[in-house]
Amino acid sequence: MTGWRLLLTRPAEECEALAATLAEAGVHSSSLPLLAIEPLPESAEQRATILELDRYCAVVVVSKPAARLGLELLDRYWPQPPFGQAWFSVGGATGAILEAYGLDVSWPERGDDSEALLALPRLAQALARPDPKVLIMRGEGGREFLAETLRGRGVQVDFLELYRRSLPDYPPGTLVQVVRSERLNGLVVSSGQGLLSLHELAADTWPELCELPLFVPSPRVAEMARQLGAKRIVDCRGAGAAALLAALRETAVAAS
């Protein structure tokens, strides 16, 4: 794996943690965060939703920022979380944040995506009651697949939106300059929005950059990458460091 030289694109704090893990494994990386996280001001709607937390048979948290911000709200309004409530996360890193808080949380062992979460037997068990209600903690305008699938199963779904994402303001040409100057031979994205930000920032240099191996977290993002013209896509089946490291071990290093 030591031949890999990767571009990391997660929010700054997450890039830092991932870079440290990769360095321990002998993988060089350079960080260019393509998603900035801005917490939403607490609103009356947010308060009303969190105060009625005990109405939900399950709470789903889709990201680490949603976990951190959701727990801040929980701290303010629930000295003790509702007893017996089932919590779920899309990935293990998000689940670890909830678990450290003391919540009864489950997540897929493989596959950090909504599809894997929906297949969990424990989720089906939590929903096996009359008029099930689920709360999804997420960012503003997140993916609708999870909610639509649950509603198709007769579940009432509400959202608690806690933050918005934006593309940081970089000068034109920044992305390709970093790739060239650092002699990077692989790109890493952790979400569909991260991929779209990468494509947007690349602008007219995308034909060059899309030749590099692109590590993505799920089949859905892999399909998005194919539609954008990416030539060599590696589906890590997870957004965490362990999934990326496993994919790096199984993928031949590209020439720099």
C-alpha cells in the first residue's frame, strides 16, 4: 500500500483523522476538504422535534456531524434518553459516537450506506409495531432514499436537520495543482455530495483527473462516478478508514 498517494476530500477534521490513520499504514495523503459543515441555528421546529423524541420507535443518524450535533440537542433537552429506544447509524464511525454516549445503537457490519442499514434485522424488529415512527437526523436536504423506502413500508418518517454543507471557496485550479504538485495517484470521496463537489471544483481539468483511481463509499456513488465519466472506480463498500485501507490492499497502485 505504500505506493499510494491519495487526495482526501472530507471535512477538515475528518481529513486530519483519516490522514493520521493512513500514515500509520504507510500511505501518503494530501487533504483538500470539499465539504464545509455549518451547524444550523437552533429553531423552534428542532426543539419541538427533540422534545417529542420518545414518540419514535427508532432514530437513524446518517453522519458524524449529525451525531455530534444531535447529541448536543439531546443533552440540552433529555437528561436521560428515552428508555428502550433503538438507535441506528449508517456507518460504524457515526455509530461509535452514539455508542460512546451510551445509546443502544446498531449499524451494518459491511456497507456504510442506506441500503445496508435497511437490511438490518434489528431495524425490522424495531419497526414491527403499530404505526411505527422513525426520526432521521441529517444535514439539510439530504438523500431521500432511506425515508422513501421506510414510508413505502408504512413507516412515518420525520427529519431533524442539523447542519448544511457547502463547497469551500478555493481559487480556480487549486484541485489540479494539488494533485500535480503532490504527485497524487488516487482520489477519495466519502459521499455523493463530495463527488459532485470534486467534479465541480475540477471544472475543465476533470478529463485529466477522472483518469485517476477514484475510491468511493458505495455502489450508489460508484454509479454517480460512472455517469460523470470516471475511468477507474473502486467501491470500498464503506466510508470509514478500515474500508478504505481494505480497498487499497486489493487495488494495484496507479503510476504516478
